[in-house]
Amino acid sequence: MAIVYQKSKGLTDVELHYCPGCTHGIVHKLVAETLEELDVLGNTIGVAPVGCSVFAYKYFNCDMHEAAHGRAPAVATGIKRVLPEHIVFTYQGDGDLAAIGTAEIVHAAMRGEKFTTIFINNAIYGMTGGQMAPTTLVGQRATTAPLGRDREHYGSPIRMSEMLATIDGAAYIERVTVTTPANIIKAKRAIKKAFQLQIAGKGFTMIEVLSTCPTNWGLTPVEALEWLNNNMVPAFPLGVFRDITAEEAK
Amino acid sequence: MASGKVTFRQERCKGCSLCVSVCPAKIIFLDESTTNIKGYHPATVTEMDRCIGCANCARICPDSIITVERN
């Protein structure tokens, strides 16, 4: 018998601290497998965020750096500019990227910084206990919106991929999810493309991954995937929002 | 049909059941007769001859505890 699937060499043997069924683990694997397949593990520097994935630096089997809350794109900018031959990525949640770090990500994209951002959007603040995030859906309950997010009061969720896709410095922006094995394969393809475009020096690349938070959503991991499909996908449509290679091919 | 074999690193299983939900052969279950060191009933397979080696379970496992082999 031949091994058809095993744990990626891009991950360390450290046990993940995430809650049972949290999709962070799936996305970690996809990034790790991509770096392994591109044979760049020894040449990659990742930047970990603040949030549930704050310990990402312990899990990826490449050089890692920690950043202040929301500032991973600023740290990645510095690393990539000093070491332009290295592959640099940030791994950020929605509380990090779409709230406190919105300025940093927008301006990194505007400058066309040649690193890749993996953006985990689960529509809530996970680590701090389920508070409303800028990405929380209208009507979705959170500890700071016990009756559900009220549009009149708190506005509507921010769509980062669509917003960043309007910026010329962005080379590739796609939104994917990891709710089924087929979607996981598609998500990996997107992540790989982003890293390949980074290597080709095309500009800023970001893959947004719609993810779950079973604990703070109050659902089982399997129910959470279903909730994501039924509620988040309509609000955050999947797809490619910017692809500089497709535009160049025209 | 191809035959497969899955192995679980059970001491690291968190019993999230994502693998159970995507197994087309429906042979994965949480073994309630045992509890791992983390306090969860780990995922397991007893009817291994029905495994087709599709690797769906391993692909969705957030904790990367599943290895899949196939003929």
C-alpha cells in the first residue's frame, strides 16, 4: 500500500491548541502542504497575528515572526523588503485584519507589497470569547450583540476581498472555504496560486478563507460547517475578485 | 474498487467528528468505549475492508492525525 495522505512536513509536531473542529487546523495544513510542494519551506518566513492563531509560529515548520495586533502586514513588508528572495506570508483572522489592522492591510495592498496574506474570516472574535467583529453577519448573535447584529446600529459586515480587489497593487484576491473535501482542494489551489504569483513578483496576494468558530457560534463542528454554507457564503460570495494574470492575458 | 487503510493518531484526536461526516463509506465512528488523554472519544474504524482510501477524512481533519494508504 502506498501512502496517499499524511501530515505535511510543513507543520511541526506541536499539538494544535485550537478547539475541536476549528478550521484553522485545515488552513494551516493547506499552507504547509503548499510550501512543501513548492519546496520553499527553508526559504519562507511567516508572520503570525494576534487572535486565536497567535501561536501559529509554533505550528509552521518554517521561520516565523510574531506581530503586534493587526500589524502583520507591516512586519511582513519589512521582512520582504530586506529579504526579497524569501517567501513571506501573513496569517491573520478577521479581528486582526478587518478590524484593528485594516489600515495596514489596505496600505500593504496599495503599495503592492509582494507577500501573501492568508485571511481567516469566521465572522466573530474567537480568542476573546465571541464578540461581534466587523465581519459578523446582520442578525448573527455575539456576546456584544446578544440580540444579533443590528444593521441600523452597527452597519453591515465588511467584505475585505471585494474592497482590496479595487486596489491596483493587488495581484490576486480570492475567497474560498473549507467546508467539504472538494472545497478544501479548491482552497489549496487558490493558496498555491497566490504563493506562485508572489514568487513571480506580481504584487500583493490574499486568500480569504471562510472558516468556522464552533465554540463561539454555539454549534457542533459539523453543524458549524453547515451554518457557514447556509449563512456566510451568501453574505461573502466565493470566487476570484482580482487576478492580474488573467488581466495580463487579455 | 480500490482498497484503503486509515490510521489515526488517537491520542491527538479531539473527537470533532468532521472525518465521520465526510466518510463516503460511513465506517468512521467515535469510539465511546475508550477516552484518550485529552478526554475525548477518538475516531476509529473497525470495518477497514470497506475503506476506499479516498482520504476525505484526512483532508478535513484539522489536527492532521490521519494517515491514508491505498492499493
